[in-house]
Amino acid sequence: MNVDFPLLLIGLIGNDFNGKWIIDDCIKSNIDINQVEIIKDSTPTSCTYVMSVKNTNRRTFFHQQGTNGLLDEKHFD
């Protein structure tokens, strides 16, 4: 995102491949991650997979709630 204002990420991520990918991508993209908390147990990072049928444009979503299920107002500054 080539924007002229600061970006920051707020939330919870798991201590897994997807969580590490998010952190690495934010660092590479200059996105502030000071308000991201990494959950130390085995709770996975939340993710959604989208399966699309090319000829009909129909989509099905598979959602893993993961760390989003733990997110609460106490996590926001």
C-alpha cells in the first residue's frame, strides 16, 4: 500500500507459520506492529480460504476463527 499516512496492525496472531508471515510482511511493508500480540499457546492465526468456481463465479468460504475468537476490547489501546 503506497499511502502517505502511517499504517498499523492491531490484533492477535498465533505462534505459527501464518502469524510469522503476517509479522514479516508488516515489517517489510513498514506497518507498525506494536499493538499485535502473539498468542503463545497452540491457537492458530485466524484465516479464511476462498474457493472459487471460475465459470460460475460462485465462492465458498472456509473460516478458521483461531485467535480472532480470543480478541476482546482489552486488546485495543
